[in-house]
Amino acid sequence: MDFEKLADAWYAAWNSRDLEAIMALYADDVRFTSPYIRTLGFAGDGTLTNKADLERYFERGLSTIPDLHFTPVANCISVGGHTMVYRNQSGAWVTEMHEYDAGGLIARVVASYAGSPA
């Protein structure tokens, strides 16, 4: 897999704010972990384990943060995935570790943020 192209597609989907394009990047049985999942009350353990719940989480972010966008800083390639380092609309540092399934869809994500989510 070309993890540079996959990162480019991810940034393009998010920065266009196109929820359908964003969701097309994720596997149906995706496992997504982020402290904001807990902060926003989606799951007490901070992990969503299906695409439908993930879509609701992303919808909330897109609707409540009108200037949401991500600026790439680095793409660290691994076996079966990558960790993207970027700055969000607030200038905060974020990393997202993505692992991919055999079909090239994101199957597992661990998102980490500089500082503590409110």
C-alpha cells in the first residue's frame, strides 16, 4: 500500500468536510480510539467499534467546529499503516495511528493530542 497516497486522500476528504468521502476511508468494523470520544460522551472507554457510531462522532465534529481542518506535518510509515502528525484548526498537535485492512481501508485508529482534551 502507498501510505503517502492514503494520507493525502485522508487529508483531502477531511479538509473538504465531505462526510461521505471521509466515511469511505474506514472499514465497517473500524476500531477508533480518541480521548474526545469519552469527553463528548460517545463511549466511556474512548473507543468506538463500528462505522455507524464513528459517523455520528465525525458528524458532531463537523457540525460543531465550522473551521475544522488539518495541516500535515509528517507521515511516519510503519508495517501495515502509518502515523500521521498534523496540526488542527486550533494549531494543536495531533497524531493518528492508522492500521489498514487488506482492502486498503482504515481498520484501527489511535488518536493522540498535545495537551489534555477538555
